[in-house]
Amino acid sequence: MIRFWDQTLRDGEQSPGVRFSPNEKLRLAGKMDEVGIAMAEVGFPVASKDDSRACKLLADQQFRMRLICPARCRVEDVDAVADTGVREIALFISTSPELMRDSLRMSGTTVIDRINKMIEYSRDRGLYVHAVSEDTMRSRPDFILRFFKSAITAGAKGVVITDTIGIATPAKVRKFAKLVRSSIRAQSYSIHVHDDLGLATANTLAAVEAGFDVPQTTINGIGERSGNASFAEVCLALELLYNWRTGVRMDRIYRLAHLVEKFSGVPIPAHKPVIGGNSFSHEAGVHVAALLRNPRTYEPYPPEMVGRKRTFRIGKHTGRRLVENILGKSLDQESARTLTSRLKRLQERRSKREIYRLVRLLDRERSGISEEELRRMFAKFPKKK
């Protein structure tokens, strides 16, 4: 069975302007548990007291869902995780030539030695270890195999490959996943990707096709830069297109999506698959006429499957059939033409300019502190003599 590893409370919170309070994390984790998410990364304890406090709060609960915290390969990071009471750790370190050289300033041998020591230390602290290769898709395949084989020997139980900057194709992800799956003996195989080129869902599915059983996603796809793979999209694709069981209660996905929208302040785009406002909204006359006869004509799956309802919208493309259906009566041709014409004119008078202004205002409010605001704030500091 496929098990979902949720990243909303950690990677999702790294979206600009997003901050979940400990109590909001508690509510979200509870709903994730109810939905059937198997694992959740709940915060970065070493990063702040707030994160540490939230992780401790969640560790005290009786969730069926397994809780995980990430850590760099440093003693203080591992200690911070162990001290929260969370019993699983995702130890990450860069494996691509670019990041090893320009970020870590380490050789490949040093990287492997570093994670092995931290795996052993984590196990001494009583933690179940997932070994994470950061930037797998820009790493050398032979080095990735050395990295994971050594990590498993040191005591890691799970392996995680990543597309850290979202530049891989499904073919490349599938190739890496097949290589790791066929060469490494682990208890779990996880995939973590970003959506910079709009391929996060496709890349996650490619890894699952290759035998990876733990896709990492976020609710609504929120995350750093362009976000992560969307939980709703990946889950529905696996259930509907692949007929693979996920243990997820699909009819609760929509409510969970809106709770994350409320707490994160990041609006769900109208066209977002599965959870967007337009996913089951119809206006075009030809489509509506067919849908009224048979919903399967222009919908890939019933909205009730994900806890939603079908809606029809009045607009410039609205036809006579929808108007008659809403009114519950047949109209003669002249009455129908007059009524639909008036409805269309009413829609055209609604101000796009006002909508644009509100969208820009919302974007400013949720995007965190700007560089210019930081400069103005610093300029007001008392000058040192």
C-alpha cells in the first residue's frame, strides 16, 4: 500500500509569509490523521523555540500517523529532534557536485562520513532514521548508490531521493528511482520533489511507478518557491488512474484543503485540480447540456468522491438548457434569448479591476516582510556612537 508523507507543517511553512502556530499545527495534524495520512514532518526543532514547542505538543498526542522531524547532519540538530519526543528523524545532506562544492564545501567522502556518524548518533538517541539525499537529481548515480548503501549499513531504515530545485523530468526521476529501488535494501523508499516547472505531480507518480512507496506531498501544494507535489492530485491519481490503495479518506480532502488555506493565508487557485473553485463548475452551454443528461460526459470523476458538489455558473457562455433547469420550467425561444442576454450583460458589468486590486493586496499581505520594509525598519534603529 502507498503511504503518504506530508510536508505541509515543515516545507509548506517555508512558503514566504506562512507561519503556523503550535495550536494550528495541532489542529492540522489531527485532521491529517483523520484523513489517513500515514506520516507527517511536523517542524524543524533546531530552527526556533516555536517549532520545538509545536513538535513537542504533537509528540504528546496519540496519533496513528507517524511523526518525523528533519535535521542537518549536526549533533545539535539531532539533539533538538530527540528532545521533542518525536521518534523519527530525516537526516539530510547535499549529494550533488554543485551543493557539495559551493554550499557544504565538502568532498563526497566527507559527506558520506558525516551522515554515517549522524545516523549512528541518531540511533544512540533512540531515533528511527530516514537518510535524505538533497538534490539527488543533479547528483551522480554512482555516488547516490554509494551514499545510500553506506547509510543503510550505518543503520538508516528509510531512503529519500529529492528534486530539490524542481528541474527533473519524469523520465529522470523514474531512472533514479529504479536504480535506488533495485540496488538498496531499505524499509521505505520516499520521493520529495518541487514544482518549479509544474512537474511535481508527474515526477512523484514516476517514482511510485518505479517502486517507491512513500510519496511526499503538501496540502494544496504549498511549499518553498513554486511549492511541492499536491497531496490531492497525487492521491487521486494513484486511486483513480493506477487503482492503488492509499488508505486515504478521499471525501475529506476538500475540507482539509480549506483548513490549510485558512491557516496559511495562501489562497487555493480557482483552477487548482481537485480542490480549486472551478474544478466542478460549468458554464459552457454545450457542456452543461450534456452534463445534465450524463455527468460523466465532461467530468473525470464524481465531485462527491472528494467531498464536493457540482455547480453551474451563469456567464457569457450560458445556454438555454441551464436557465430552464435552474428555473424548473421551459421557456419559449424569445424569453430564453432575452433572459440569457440580460444575465450576460450583468456579468460583464462586474469589475475586473476591483478583483485585480484585491488580489494584489492579498499578495502583499501574505508574502512576508519585503526587503524595502526591512531597510526602513533598520533605518529607524538608534545609531551607535
